[in-house]
Amino acid sequence: MANLDSRVKTQQIRLLDVFLIGPTLLYAAAVTPKQHSILRVFLATTAVTTMAYNWRNYEIIEASNTCP
């Protein structure tokens, strides 16, 4: 039962990364002044890769939990 609880918590954290942290980083990149272009690119890249990585892993784990 503990394994199931930890899996559910991990999945909730992944969704938090996809729907809160990633978009917040994108917003931060958008409002960063233009003269800080390296920071803007870093924030945007981090946001996109965070959302993509966590969504992919969320889908993999959810697919392994379903019964055919």
C-alpha cells in the first residue's frame, strides 16, 4: 500500500511541474527585460523541458497502471 501512495504523490508532483512550475517559468521569461536575453532563453528552455519531461513520465506511469 505504501508503494501505491508514493506513486500517487509522485504523479501529483509531476502534474504540479507541468501545470504550475513550467508555466510560471514561461511567465518569468516573458516579463524579464529584453536586455537579459540569455536569462530569458534559459528560463523558457527550462520551462519547456520541465513540462515535456514530466508530462512524458506521467503518461508512461499512467499507461503502465492501466489494465488491458
